[in-house]
Amino acid sequence: MVNGRSSKEWRCVATLAATLVAGCAPEPALVVDLRTDFRAGLEVDEARVDVFEGTDAETPGSTASRPLGADEDLESGVRLAQLDALPAGTWTLVVTLALDGRPVAERRVLVSLSNASQVVTVVITRSCVGVVCPTDGDPAATTCIGGRCVDPRCTPETPERCPTPDCVGAAGCALPPDALACAAAVCLEGFCGATLDDARCAGGAMCTSDGCVGAAPDAGPVDAGSDGGRADAGPPVALSGITAGGDYTCALRDDGEARCWGRNATGRLGTGATEDSLVPAAVVDLADALELRAGFSQTCARSAGGAVRCWGFNGSGQVGDGTTTDRLGPVAVGGLSGVTMLAAGRNHTCAVVGGGEVWCWGRNAEGELGDGTTSDRLSPVRVSRLSNATQVTAGSGFSCARLDSGAVHCWGRNGDGQLGDGATLERRTPVPVSGLADAVALDAGGNHTCAVRSGGTVVCWGLNTNGQLGDGSTTTRLTPVAVMGLSEVVEVAAGQSHTCARTASGEVRCWGLNAQGQVGDGTRIERTSPVEVRGLDGASELTAGASHTCARVGTAEARCWGANDFGALGDGSATDRTEPVRVVGLP
């Protein structure tokens, strides 16, 4: 480890140490800054600086790499590295921008160092992609800025080495004919560029290299200075909910619309297609949702009137429309009304209706529908011997309900004690969880379950091979055990093999499997007791997918962390994140 970062992030050779500026490096030093019109997190997610002595770039004397987070303003500039112990002389800096490990753009700069510290700003523009320098006109112009070949000694700190500036402000720049409709002209240290501008997309969409993404079906680029595509100039749309599925995520807006992102096999995003999306995309034909719940591969929405519509994978009838046909957009669940709450599991779905009854549909091989059989159901059936339920949650092959008394009853798969009744027998109808009578919140994970108690503590039970129960051990528990070190908890979220809790103050702590960063503590170390999620304050809602976690922050922002193979984190990339990143393009 170097300055708290892994060798993958910072590699140093001999005495040419490359460190973060946050470190306390001795003077003199060369500080490297970056300005670019590429968008962090969406088009580029890493910057690498290779340092070569002299003008022949063969073997670097030092290499430093730095992640570029989605919330960083690269247009205004960021600090890349501080290079120490470079002797006076000529040095070549090669700055490479990459996305998911693949180079996107590169710029070479020649720097003449004295014995004093100095700063060099490296400007990289998208217009240089594909430009080969030098041209026939000037053999010394071996690098590109703003689409023009220039002297490699040209930097904002050495303007005498640069050609006449293209611009002083953005008003002096014109977009090229092939620019995206949602691009905006920018001036970067005298050179024109084109940045992706979300404000030029309608309906809360995001400007990407493919144009406006995540808008309503009729939304597209809008004129600069418009109201962003809204029909009126009223209050902005706010986020009212977030839910994580197996490898995708959805968010609910207070206007009743929804946005989903990540894996879209079998149509679980509800966009009317099956293409994955790295950024939020609009759910079609949905405008009155009050609640949204994502299962492993199916998603459901509840309207204010208590009707339910579902979409996605339907191999066991979990969509509830009486068929086993996958649905690419919302369809009505038959025979169900007056619903007050939803839950979606791996291959089944449940709902609480007025009066406290619970109804379920979908896969039932292990009794997870609670109707006393193991027959799959293509439409809702009532859970037997259960009333006065106020909440239901669905895991992988099992379900649990919280009653108005604070008791919890569970049914279905029980091989790892996930029903909490002290046994490992499958239960086709509800059985009470042992010793739990004051639950105020509940969530089921892959093969474990957790509940918040009235005093703000948390108990969990079931499989514990990765520490997902949070009791400091990896011992599976057949009845509830206390999670270590938690108090004032108001919400718990259980993933496949990890768990998180949110406190009344908005702090989030997680524990369990962390191979893809789903615990959010900046590491991939498995945790058997809660650790604080880094860089997250003011969380107002929490949700856990199979191997990722998300939090709604207030009503205008969502942040996610963990597995991102299919874009479930919504930051425009497919890179796993060990700390929270902002979901782009919301609300």
C-alpha cells in the first residue's frame, strides 16, 4: 500500500515517487493537472501519467494512475498527481484517459524542469481522437489539442509555445458539424471543445456519446435555455424511491414515472426492449406508480389506487398476468386490488392488501407462496393462516411478513435457517420467527433475513458463511442473533450475501461478502460486523441487490456501490465500485 492506496492505483519506480497531492511530499515537485471535455464516470474513469526522462518515450521512470469519479468536474480541472524528486532537465509526460481499462485519449507534453516546483496543466479534447500528428505543415507539432497539431511544449503555463487561441470563452467556439445535438461548446485554456450537457436533453435524460439516454420515449435534445423539456415551469421532479434487483436498479419519481438501469435480459428494466443500460432509462407506459419493487429479474409497481403492474422474467409466473411470457413493459397483475405494499423475490412476488392479508404468485417449489402447496401460480393466491400483516419481504425461495403486533412469520425454503424458527425444515405455510415480537422493519436476502427492533437494534438469522448476519462470526444461525454495534437503526437492506443498515441520522453501515465492493468501505475485504460506508451522508432510503447496494440521498440524488458488470450502479460505466458513486441522469 502507498498512502492508503493499492499498488494497482499507484506504482512507483526507484526514487521517482508518484503520490497523491493529498500526501505530504517534499519540495520541489512537478504537479500535474488535467482539463478535458470528456465526462468523468461516463466516458472516462481513470487517468494515467507516465513520466519519461528526455524526449524519447521508451521506458517510464514513474507511473501514476488515478480514478476519475462521476462527480468530478473535468472541464474545470482536477489534480492528477504530484511527482517528486525529478531532477532538472527535460521530461516527457504522457497522460492517458481510459474507460474500463481501455485507452480513450492520450496527450504528450514536454516539460523543462528547473530546481523549483512547478505546475503543468494537460489539456485533452475529444476532437483529437483519431487525429495523427505531426501533419505535413509543421513536423514539430507532434501532439493535438482542440483538433489541431501543436508543439508538445504547449501548455497553459507556456502560452508562448502555443498557437493563437481559438477562444477566450465558450461564446467564441462553434460545435463541429458532427457534434451531438446535446453537446455544448466549451473553451479549455484557449482551445475549443465539446462537452456533454444534460441540460440539452428533455425529461431528465442524460447526454451520452449515444445522445440523450434515459428520457421518456418522446424526449430528445432541447434548445438551450429551455425548461429542460418539462411542460411547465413548476417544481422539479423529485426522487421518491429506489429499489435494487439482482443486477439492476430502479428509481421512482414523485410524478409516478420510473427509471431503471443495469441488466435488461428478459425486459426487467421495463423499457420495451432487452438492451442493457448503463444509465437510467424510462419505464414505458408507467405514470402513476406510488411504490416500486425489484426482484432478481422481475419488477413491479403499485399505483395509488392499489393496482399492481409487473414486467420482466416470467418463467414461473412471477409477473402475475396468468402466463409465463416474459414482459418487456408493465402488464396488470390479475385478480388483485387494494394493495398497500409489494415485495419481489428471486422468482416470486408478494403483496399486502387492505386488512392485512398477503397474496403471492410465481415459483412455489419450496412453498414460498405460503398456500400450503408447491405448485407454481401464474396469478396471486392468498397466503394461508396469516392476517394483520403490515409488511412483506421476499428472498430466494422464501418469504416473511411482519404483523402489526411486531411478530414476524416466515415460510418457504429453510435449509439454512432463514425462516428463523429454530429448524431447517421447509415450511409451506407461515411459522413464527423465534423470540422476535417487536420488529418495526424487515428485509430478506439471498438465504438470510434481518429485522429492525423497536429499540433501533438489528437482528438477523439464516446463512452466515460470509458474515452477512453481522454477529462477528460466520456461523449459520437458526434463530435471530444481534448484529454487533448498531443503534438507532430505522431501515435494513439484505442482499444475496451482504447486509446494510441505515440510521436515523442517515448514516449507512454494511457487512458480509465484499468481493465486488458491495459493503462500500473502499475495500474488498469480507466483514463479519458492520463498517461505515465511505463518503455517504444523509441517506434517506436504502436497498440491496444481489451484489450491489444503493441509497437515495434526499429527493434529488441516488448513490450506488458494488458490482457493476451490467451497469447496475448507473454511473455510465461497467466498473465495480468499492465506494458510493452518483447515479447520473436522475431524477
